[in-house]
Amino acid sequence: MSQLQLFDRQGPQAQHALDVCAARHRGSPTSIEAHERVRARKAAVRSEVLRFVIRRDYDGATIEEIALALKLRYTTCSARCAELKADALIYATHRRRRTSSGATAAVLMATEVVTRG
């Protein structure tokens, strides 16, 4: 099964049809509206993020680096990365890199990169 086929599976973990932030926003009308607005495009953006992280191979990428490279909002990129982590397709390494603000951020890597060795 290819990575892109993973997004075609049925179930909340694979398609994230359920709002993964529902517990955090507790039914906020604006958050529900935002989820509905982006739901149709989530899988495509998630796939784009995953492909980018795979291409980065062992260098990995921070959320900020992914967002800048793919011209995504940081919050959009962060949400899609959270979903990819929940599906065990990417993970946060112990490595950190400086962001544009001077803070450090976790470097994310694709699980596929590690498993192919």
C-alpha cells in the first residue's frame, strides 16, 4: 500500500473526518465552521506535507520549514503534521533547529525514511 493510498482508507484516523481538535475547542462554533471549511482539502494538503518530509530524507524538516516551502500557513501545516503524527507517518526526532523567531523546533522525519534504512 502506498502512502497516498493510506489517505483513502476509511475511519477517523486515516481520513480525519472527525475534528482532531474537538476536545480542545469543545464545540466552539467558529472552530466547527473552520473544520468544515477545510475538511475537503485536508487529505491533499496532508499528502503534500508527507511528500515534502519524505523528500527531506534524514535532514527532516521543522513545521516552519514545511510551511514556508509549501506556502502554507503555519497553523495549517501544524494541524496536518499532527494528523500525520497520529497516523505514525511522521514523527518528531530529538533534533532541534532554530526557527525564524530564534526559538528551537523539533525536526520531523517520515517513518518511511527510517524503516527503509
